Amino acid sequence: MSPAPPGFNYADFFGIKTVDAAAIFAALYLILLGYYLLQAKRHPTYVLITLSVFCAIRTSAFAIRTALAASDTAGQNLGLYIAEQVLFSVGFVGLLYSSYTLVLDRELLLNSGERQRTLSKIMQERRYMRIVMMAGVACGIVGINDTSSGTTPGDISTGNALLKAGAAIFFALTVIQGIFTVIYTKHEILAARNDDSNSEKQKPLGATHGGYILCAISVLLLIREAFAVATVGNIAKSGNEHLWYPLVAVPEILAVILYAAPGLVPPRSDLNQGQSQA
């Protein structure tokens, strides 16, 4: 955008106007942060630690968003607005990678067979997933900075291109993760059918039907990313809080809540045993 005049309110220009909604989400994420920190202390697994970090990032992001919407002084602070946007962009990485990791962890705990080996080999290359995610994050951060503070048409054009590239990367990764989740769920159903014991009936919902919960999480993440891709570069739509809250904020927090399903996240002891048998 061109250099802003003195007193220009960036928050208002980019659609950040609702104080109550931002404050409510900040409070909800603070509660979820406390819950996942407690769970991570009791059962220190990568998924629980990552979810704790995600909740901390979202608590900070919504706190900043509350300040931007509530105060003209804060709304006129370009650095504060960019910080809020970067936190929302970076935070999604943790949510998506948690889903990816959880599918892999649970898949390793199933009775391994020929039907699972292909999925295992693909998904165990976690480093490739992380590299692509970091590329998406880099595109998003630079794109946000260029489109928000760029002073020339070239800066803004480059920023928009990077934002589109980052959105495309995360949408593709979310679709791939959804496919992995569906495949895992089929494996889980087959494993349950082949299990002649009745012990599954005593296990919590997340342990016996985790695939269905993970599919629900994948759908929520797809809704979030579909909106991001469809509105990237369109300030009027991407910043419209009537769309942003139900299609971005709500799906994210519902996904975080679903991760709390009893038995969904395997304890480290089970994971270590599953890895030794793989």
C-alpha cells in the first residue's frame, strides 16, 4: 500500500473491528493453553507440546487483535498489526503438523501389515513435510510485510505473489494430510474388525474411533485453508470478520478442542513400544 497518512488506522482498514469476539477467543485459548500444558506435563508427547505452543501463539494473537480493535493508538501501529498477522500465519503450522504427527503416531500403533507399509514410508519422511511448511511460512511472513508496509507497486505485487504461494502450499499440505487421514481411518476400521477381543469397548472414544475424530479435524482445517486460498489478496473479503471468524477462527478452535478427546493422543510409552515393533 502507499505510504499511510498520519493517524491512519491499519486495524480498521484491514477489517479488525470487533473487540468482544477477539477477547472471547483470547480467553478461550488461554483456558486451552492451561489444559494442554497440564496434559503435556503429565504425558510429554510432541503433539501435546505443539498444541500448547499453538494455544500460546493464538492467545497472543487474539490479545493483540483485541488491542487493535479497542484502541485507535494500537490500530495506528503498523508493527503491531504485522505482528498479529504473522502470529496467525505462523500458528497454523503447529495445528497442521500436529494432525500429521498424530496420524503417523496412531498408524504406528496399529497391527502393521502390508496395507500400511506404503503409508508409513511416505509419512515417516517428516523432514520433507517440515521443509515445505517452512517454505510456506517464509512466503507468508515476507508477503505480509511487503503488502502491509511496501511503498512501491513492485513491493506490493511481490508481497501478493508470496502470499498466494504460501496459501497454495498450505492448502496443498492440508489436502495431502486429509488424504493420509482417510487412509489411516480405513486402516483403523480394518484393524478393529480383525480384533476378536472385547477390550476395545473399555477404551475411551479417542482410542477406539480416533480416525473419525481426525477426519473431522481435517475437514475443519480444509475449511480454514479453502477460505485463505479463496480470499488471498482480497482485503475486503479476507478481512471481513463476518466471514473470517466462522471460516477461520471457529474451525481452528474446534479442531483444538477435538484434540482433547480422551485417548486420541497416544502416551509416549505406547509410542515407544510401537516404534520398537515397527
